[in-house]
Amino acid sequence: MTYHDIDKEIAHLEVVFGLISTCDRFPLSYWQQRLRVLHSAPMMSAQRARVARLEATLRSLRESEETASAEPPHTSTVTGS
């Protein structure tokens, strides 16, 4: 990957990470793999910092996903009059 290719990939992921949620079609593991590929590429320090921010965003989403799955389902009881 060239510097320009890496920059384009990071920019794309920054846009996507601003839009994804834990309920998206692509699992969070897919996005983790996309970040993992970047680690094997030679990056400038600014690019490494951007990837670190993306990893923090993904980590936050994973934590939200784990918290949501650990909570019991909400049930509502409606009483008639």
C-alpha cells in the first residue's frame, strides 16, 4: 500500500466509523480486520494516530455491544382497568 492508499483507507474508515452501530449489517469484527490490515502497512505517525483513534472508537462500540447483550431484556407490563 502506498501512503496515498493508506490515507484513503483511513479516511474511508473515519467516515464509516462515524455512522456504524452495533446493529449494522457488517459485524464489528469485519471493521477490526480492516484496521488490522493497516497495521502491516508502513504508516506515518499522523496516520498511526488516526488509526489509534479509529481503534478507540471501535473499542467503544464493542463495549456498548457487550453491555447491551449483558442487560436483561426489558419487559413491560400493562394492566387493564
